[in-house]
Amino acid sequence: MECISVFDMLKIGVGPSSSHTLGPWRAAELWIKELKQNNTFENVESISVDLYGSLSLTGKGHATDYAVMLGLSGADPETIPTETIPKIISEIKNSNTLNFNNERPIAFNPQTHIVFNKKFLPFHANGMRFSATINGRKSHAVYYSIGGGFVVQEERKTAKANKIIFYCTFPYPIATGNDLLRNCSQLNKSISQVVLENEKSIRSEAAIDIELKRIWNTMLESMYLGCHTEGTLPGGLNVKRRASSIHNNLIGDTAYNNPVEWIFAIRNTEVKFRQIIKWVSCFALAVNEVNAALGRVVTAPTNGSAGVIPAVLMYYLVIENHDGNFDDIKQFLLVAGEIGSIFKKGATISAAMGGCQAEIGVSSAMAAGALCELLGGSPEQVLVAAEIAMEHHLGLTCDPIGGLVQVPCIERNAMGAIKAINAAELALDTDPNNVKVPLDKVVATMWETAKDMNTKYKETSEGGLAVGVHLTDC
């Protein structure tokens, strides 16, 4: 059975897009690894990259060309100081030379060596081909970025199904919501406890905690940075950052010096009912403003939807439970990751395949289910929460203006976070024995909706707001 770890669903990377930025970045790394395994890396004379489909149509706005160059340069998206990215790109453009894997200079003109092809390759909407001249002969490798930073090669049998198979030793395999509930019932454990048992089969609990803390710290830092950065987002739309001004109005004169102190500072502010929605929206906007500016965020399950889960988790920590700690964070992320994997296995998390329902819809479902368990929901109610959240995102299209992950993408994270909280509360008041639409049914419906959706609404900027609003209008 296909096994997907929580750490496959929650990855640390650079924005603005997991499929259009992180995926091509990782593909470049995989290609270099392949060249080294074949003992041909040292003999490469020239390189070029062809981008296809959605990667081509919205690649400029998603910084796909930057990601390719950074990946070919040997930079790591998890650790690269993001403030150095403009300098690296500028040096490549000005010198027409790329330091291949940070080992050897090679001639590379981004204007001619990165080609944007509007046609689609057969396996997936996000296709790319890396080419090299080796001892006078051409060599090619084709990769597909299938959403959430996942990458597959054309040669894989699973590529045509837009899937990537993870073979593992999970003692309690889960492909559907029903599988998850059956394991919970048989083991008499919560969803987070079952997921933890699976994760412990491939790494120690200490290692799990270390990685979950790293993920949460990245989420917290992106919220903190977004709430303390003013200005205009790059890309030409002249979108003004809003999280900072919203935050300043809410926080007032409360003093703090770092992200951890910030949590306690927010807890100590007097939060009125209307301000709860503002705080949640502020957290979500902050993350995705950082994402839009090529900052570091956590794919959850994608970069375009990176703000929903941290916003809802932060809501729990600063509004619902002032005694919340790492145990709560761990529980939340384990549940969220598992729900996301069910959608990935049964449908898609790629906007280029399923529209924005595959990003904001899935992230909202992940957050709703995770919050529901923290608030005392049963495993059945957790899946009800996830189902409610997705049910009200079905059919959501992906129509970024100018191909940028800004409008309407950033605001949709705030809306997804609010819906997740609402879904969790509704689920807690729901009798799971009287549910009309089970999670597995909404996953299947989402996939059918994705397949029926017109291609122009799937992250191509060829329909919807992307053509209804022009750059000159902004």
C-alpha cells in the first residue's frame, strides 16, 4: 500500500509555490544526482531546461526559472539564506555563468537556456526536461512536479497516475478515511496516536519530535516575519503587505522580543470576538506574504496554502488554550499530515491538476480535522470536520493574476483558516452516526471535480480572475 509520512506532507522550502518553485528546485537536484550516479557530471559541457504546461504558463510569476537556477547551483531550499537569492540570480544573469552544483562553472544564459513551452506533456500539467551535452552527445531527463514539492520521473509507472509511491513499513496502512477509523477502533487510539505509531516504524520518537519542532518553528517564524514586515510584494502587481498593519492594530503596545515571547504577548492581549477573526486572518496573510516574497515556509500541503495550518494552530495556542504546548502542536501536525495524505492518495494536492480546491480545500480540511481532535473530537468527528471543510471548497478554481501567488491566493488562506475553525466547531456538535457525506466520498468527488474542471482554471492564468483582471488594472 502507498505510505506517505507526515514529513512528506509538511516540507520546509522557499516560496512562492511548492509545485512551481520547490518541485523544479528538487527536480534539478535529482537530475544532478542522476548525472553523478552515471559518472557523467564532470563531462557535462552545456545544460538547458525546458518547462511545459502550467510550469511555463505561470512559471515567471511563480519564480520557476529562479528555482531551476538555484537547484542547478546546488543551493538547498531548506537552508539557503533567502536574502541571498537575488544576488545569486543576478550573478548568473550578469555573467551568463552558473556554478553547477556549486562545483564547477558552466556557461548558462537564462534567456536561452530556460525555455518556456506552453504545450503540455502527457503525464502531468507540470512537466520539465533537463538536457545536457556530454562528450558531444545529448542527454535528457524528464520530471514532473505533481504538487506539494513531490517530484516523479517520466519513467516511473506511477507518473501517469500523477502519483508517487512510498514503500515503507507502516504497521497500520492507511489509504482512506475508513482505513484510518478502522485502525483507531482496533487499537483504541486517537488518530494522532495511530499516526505516531506509523511514524515510529521509520524513525525514533525523538527524531519525530525534533523534526516536528523544526516544522513548527518555521511556521512560527514565517508568521512572525510576515507580521513585522511592511512594504510591497515583488512581481509587478504592487500588492501591499497587510499583515503588519493588521497586527500592529491588534497587538497595541504589548512588548516582546522574539517569536516565543510573541505568543505569550498575544495571549495577554484582550481579544474580543471580532478580533478573533482578524487575528486568524492576520496569521494566514502573514505566512503567505512571506511565501510570495520568496521567503521560507512549510508546504502544508502546498506553498500556496501554507498559511492555513499555522494560522489555525496559532489560533488554538493563543485563543483556545493558553496552556497549549509542544504536545498539542505535535498532535495537531500528526493529524493534519495524515488527512492531507488521504487527499493526496485519493485525489490530488496539485492546483495544476485540481484547481485551488486541491490546495486551500485540502489545507482547510487538514486544519479542521487537527483542530477538532485538539478540542476533544473523536476520530469520527475529526473526519467529519475534514469533510465539512472540503465540502465547502469543492470546485474552487486556481486563477492567479499575472501567474503570481498573490491575488487571490493570499486572501484564500485566510478564508480557508476561518472555514477550518468553523468546520471543527460544527463537527464537535455532529453525531458521526448521522453523517450523510463521509470523508472518502468527498475525496472521490473532489477528484471527479478536478478531472472535469476546465484546464484554464487550473493554475494556467488563462481563465477566471487571471484574465478578468489585468496587470494594468492593479
